[in-house]
Amino acid sequence: MTQPISSDLTPAHRPVPRGLNIAAWALQVLLALAFLAAGGSKIAGAEPMVENFNKIGMGQWFRVLTGALEVAGAVALLVPRAAFYGALLLVCIMVGAVLAHLTTPLGGNPAAPIVLGMLAAVVAYLRRP
């Protein structure tokens, strides 16, 4: 027996109310823009990013890797079947960012990665399979 074809673009074709779907897409686009900017600046070697990763002590390869993962997560947020996985990736990266703020000489306020991580977690919940 074959399964009916659905026009729903969420993973596993789980129905989401129209208003919630629109809100989720708006959040996904905003998060994608934020992570494209943050990841792009890391990949491009913006001076503040180079300094931050020097403070962390992991080396510049880690800055490039982190930037590439942020860009990949941002792009995945814009692909309906990959949005859940992109959001999960970004949550993991933000957990690492919060830990870096709290446990390394980087210091600073971890509020931004906490908020971004929580918003990515909301997207992951809304787009879960």
C-alpha cells in the first residue's frame, strides 16, 4: 500500500497550524540571517573573531570550523526537510558558545548565545519529525 502524497513541507509531514507555520518560518529566516552573519564573519577572519578565538585557545582552525557549521546550520534552516537538523546543530553550537563564555578567558556576557540557542530550540521543536 502506498502512502498519500502530502504538500506539507515539514519533516515526516507532521501538520502544523498555518499561523504557527508562518511564525516558524519568520523565526527561521531571522535566525538564518543572524547565523549567516556570525558564521560569515568567523570564516572571513574578522578581527574581533580572531581575537576571541585566540582567547579561547583552540586555534584559528576552530574559528573556521565554527563559522562553517554556523553557515551550514543557517542554510539548513531555510530548507524545509533540513530545518529541524539545522536548528539542532545551531543549538549545540550555542551551548558550546555559552560554555566558552563561562569557562574561558573570553568572558563577556553569554546572553546572546543563550537567546539564539533558545530560539533555535523553538525552531527544532516546531520542525521536529
